[in-house]
Amino acid sequence: MADEKTSSIPSAYIYENALVGALRRSYDSFSERRDALGLSNPGTYENIAREVQKDVFLTNFMFTGLRADWTKPISHSPIFHISHALTMGSQLSPYSFAALYGTDNIFLQGNLDSDGQLNARLNHRWSEALVTKSSAQVAPGQGMLSVENDYSGKDFTASVKAMNPSIIEGGLSGIFIANYLQSVTPSLALGIEALWQRAALNSPPEAALSYGVRYKGFDWVASAQFSPESAQGSMLNTSYWRRLTDKVSAGADLNLQFAPGLGGAAGLMGGGLQKEGTTTVGAKYDFRTSNLKAQLDSKGRLSCLLEKSILPAVRVTFAGEMDHLKVSPDLPLT
């Protein structure tokens, strides 16, 4: 009994302490006001411009040619699918085999192509808020490993990511990224990202900060990211997405880079500034069994992609690109 009484003294001191009580009441009051704002989760900082970069643009389809995918479902609970892909064109292997397995908490996907390149992804949901995402890529003569942890709160998301981390050489090397995105109003979200990287121990480490903002309207989304110091100099990226109809959406993206000049009298005096920018506009049209994407940038590159579902398990993708300034079409079967 004496031991129990003695052990309860520290806990009673903590919970009955006036300072702790004041801090707890302040936190509860702040949480109530925060909940009253009706803020929602803004997503991850990495996907701050996902509507433009991933939904409208051809970012996830970096190939030129014709591809046919055949998917066979093996099980629905848990989900287990296998698929075969045949490709005619450039930048992709002629054949690849993929398998997918998923439950409420686990997602596992693997892809092996005819060139011997293996890609694997494993996601594990520890709770409603915490998810671990890992991916690995193994190719002849090279490899890549990435591990990421995302924590999603009611009105924020925090992420930590490591790419090719290593301490084998006696020191820390790799790429490490930490970011945070917070909703401040029902429409506005602000974020920050920190990056630290070191290719090898004989190379100096590099660090950079970037800041992001995202504003969501009724049928449009605008975002901007600014990095004052990076390996390529200062960078500014802005994007705008709008849903025109139920089936049509469009987006625009502007990327600016500022770096010290390398040539000319101004560059020799250290006062020159090299500026480079690219503007890209694109649109997406969703048909009943297919979708069409097209984009054009300020460098004269026109890209198009048509994805068609022939059967529930068969999908055909056609992608092509033409550089108008160089007059060099890159089309399949040419």
C-alpha cells in the first residue's frame, strides 16, 4: 500500500500542477477553435499540384508508342491481380509482368520487364493516420530504395522520406526529405519542405528549403512552390487546374529557374543571372470507356495520349510526341 501511495505522488503532481493545468486548458481551447474552422486534410506536400501534374499532364506516361495491358483478377478479397503488358515504341521494355496484392492495411505491387528491371512497392497502414510507403528498383548495374512515412491529421499531413540511405562507408549518405502541409482556412493550405542530400562521403552535403501554397476553389485549384536555394539555383513553380465540365478538365504549369550566369562580362563580375522558364498547358477529356490527354509546352513539344478500354480486362494506350521547333516527330510505327 505504501508503494502504491508513493507511486501515485508523481502522477498526481503532474495532473494537479497549476502550470500543467493551464497548458492543458489552453490546448483544449485551441483545439476547439481549430475544429470550429471546419478544416480538412490538404493531402501531402508532394502532391500539392496533383490535379495538374498527375491528372491532366502526361507525367506518369513517359513513353512513346503503343501499349496493351491485360489484367486478370485472381481474388477480390483480398485483392490479387496479375497483368501482362506488350509495348511497341521507345522508352519501355517490349514485355512486362506485374502482380498486385492488397488488403485493408497492406498494398504490395511488383513489376518485372524483359530487360531484367524489377520494381516493387509495399505500403503498410499502421493506423488511420500513419502509413509507411516503400519502393525498390533493381536494374542491371544500379538500384534504388525509398522509404516514406506519412502522418495524416485532421487538417495537416507530415511526411519523412529517405532515398538510398547508407552508412556503409562510415558516414551518412543519400537523400532525406521532410515536409509539412497545413490547412489554415477551408480553402488555403501552406507547407514547407526541407531536403538534405549527399551523394558520397567525398562529396559535400547539400541542403535546401522550399515553401508551398495551395488554394482550392469550387471547381479550380491553384498552387505555387518556391525554393530560394537549390542545386540549380532558385526555382518557382506555379500551376492552375480547372474543371470545365464533368468530362473535361484543363491545367497550366509555369516553371522558372534562376541561376548565376556562367558567361559574358556580367558572369565574370559575378553579377549575371541566368533565367530559364517553361510553360505547359494541357487538357483531359474523359469518354465513357477511354480518356484523351494532350499538352503543349513553350519549347514546342506537343504530346498526346489516348487510353482505351477494349474489354474490362484489356486496355490499350497510344502515346506520341512532336517537337515543333526541331521538327522531329516521335510517333509509334514510324
